Amino acid sequence: MNGSISGAAGPGANLSALRSHNAALVLGLLRAAGEDGASRLELAAHTGLTPQAVSKITARLRAEGLAAEAGHRPSTGGKPRTVLRLVPGARHAIGLHLDRDELTAVLVDLAGTPVAVRTADFDFGAGAERALTAASTQVRALIEDAGELLAADGGLLGVGVAAPGPLDHDSGVLHRVTGFPQWDGFRLRDALERRLGIPVVLDKDTNAAALGLGTAESSAYLHLGTGLGAGLVLGGGVYRGARTDAGEFGHQVIQLDGPRCGCGNHGCLEALCLAAVARGETGVAARLLGVGAANLVRLLDIDRVLLGGRVVLADPAPYVRGVSTALAEDSARASRPIVPVEVVERGNRAVVEGAAELVLAPLFARG
């Protein structure tokens, strides 16, 4: 659609968008309700929609196979209320995590529950052609593995891809990925869409994890693996920044005369932290991570810090201790409540399941 046509959409398009948004709100509440489901009156109360509007929306959702009746609420004197619930298997999405040395693909249902997983070695520096071939091969194999399951529903909604940053989420373009500057300007989303023939969404790995974790508060997800980055949730939503590239947490300079980082600067937190990990100095790495976390908490006044990534998950205790200590010391100096520190419950699946959530989120008025 060219600019002249899209610019004259008119009120009909706005009404259609509003209807879609309202349906997403209802579907999001049904997803949150799980097996317990929700009645139409409960849905109306939580969305602010009229009962009549909710009835029309739920009728459409049932017709599309996305919602189903699930019994009745016990009567409190009136007519028992019919309960509706999400049908998780009605649609599916794929999450794809392109790490620097490993590829993981997961198929999830509408509830975000993994149905099938594939993992393979991957070389982010091997060049676009080899990387695209490896990624599309694993996605096709995952689809083939779940062939009958996908044939029974409405098919795939799309593929969500989580990759190292920096990158542009809106345009699907990679920038100068630390250590792999050859990717700068590569239109990864479009290239994968052409290969796979299904919709693709691209985001930074840490943003995907933050979205998948689904916290409603202001928080930071700190990911220490082959690199170091952050996914930020501010005011209940993932914060991507004006150019969708927020969260380059590892490239804050904390030592002016420090070692050269892959990004080109000297003394970046990522370079120092990964060097300590390589030397086996876990306590030093944890303390460095804590210094960076304290900077972030002081800057954004967030409520919670979540830790993940393969390095942290291999030995969580010292990292929780190091970050907690740094935050407690900083809070004491500022007379500020101590921010809690936790390890993500999903472990090494946080990023890839979050990648699938990139596809699912708009269906539930999230993202």
C-alpha cells in the first residue's frame, strides 16, 4: 500500500482497529485466567466494555476457535454465568533465538506453552547466507515435526526472532552487532520472511526475554551469556527507546583506561565482565554486574532486577549475591528501599520463549 492510499484511511479503518484492540483485550484476559476462565460479565468489568460488546466479541472468538465455553460459575441467586476460556491449541507461534554460537527454536501454543524445541550449533560470524540457511532449516524442521498439530489448527501466526543487538525492531534491520560488524544494515527480518514464507518479527534478545517474562512492574532483565545486555520494562511495557535500540547495558563505560571492547570503546562493562568470567573470577564478574545494575537502578528507579543468561544460570548464587550486595550498598547511601534480585524462572528458555511472545503479544494487546 502506497503512502497516498494509507494516508486516507478514514474512520472505518479506525473503527476496525478499535474492534481488534477490544478483541485483543478480551483475549488477553482469557489467557490470564487460564483454565479457570472468565464470564462475560467479568470480562466486561475488567475491560470497561459493555456486556453487549463483550458478547459480540466472544461470539467472534468462539467462531474462530480461539475461545470455548468451559462450564458455569456457581449460582449466587441468579442465572449461573457461562465461563469462557482460551483454546491454547487453536494457533501456534515459533520463537527463534540466534545466539552467537547456538540456535534454539521453539513452537508454542497461545498460552505460551512449549510444544516442541530444537537446538543446534550456530555461527553468527559465518555470514548471512550460512546463518539464514541454518535458521530456516531449523524452523522448517520444527514445522515438520509438528505437522499434524499445525494442520489441525489455523496454522502458524509467525516467527519471532531474538538476536544480539544493536538492531532496529521496527525495520527489522541489524546494526553493528558487537564482534560482528559485517551485519550492519542487514535486513534480517525481510530475508527470513522471504526464506520461510511466513511473517517474521525481529527484536533484541534481551527485549524478547523481558516481554516473555510478562512482569507488570518496572524492572530490568540482565542477560549475561556470550554478551551482556538488558531488557527494560518501564510502566508495564517493554521500553525499546526512540530508535528501538534501548538496553545496550553492557556498553556503559566504567573504566576509562580499560581494555578495548568489541564495540570499539574502552572499559565497557561487557568487556570487563566477560574477561573476569574467562579468567574464572566469578566473584569479580558478579561484582561488576552489580555495579552496572546499581547504575541502572539509580538512573531509572526500577522495582526489580532479574538475572539470566547461560553464565549466570551455570552458577546463579554468586551473581545474585554480588548484584544484591551492590544494590543494597547503593540503596543505603541513597536512603532508598532495596531492590530485589531474582534469577529468571524459565532459565535458558527465557529468550527463545520470549521470541515467540513477540508474535503472540499483539493478539493479547501486549508488547
